[in-house]
Amino acid sequence: MGVVGYEINFNRYDPPRALEEIDRDIREIEEEIVRMLGEVTAPASAQ
């Protein structure tokens, strides 16, 4: 029977980004979502 095993090297992972950077990215994405929703929900006369 074969042996199955895994090695997890925790040193390969990058440290987490700064919270301020993550927050900025989320706000930018939120603004883009609101803009896109406005495009699909705007009355036809407003386009």
C-alpha cells in the first residue's frame, strides 16, 4: 500500500496586507459596484 503525506511549509506565505490597504480596496470596489448598479437601474430616459 502507498503512503500519502503532505508537507505544509508555512514560511512560503506572504504576510497579510495592512488593514488600511484592504479597507481602501474594499471602498474602491464598493464605489464601482454602486456605479454599475446605477447603470442598470437608471431609467431609460436618463441614459
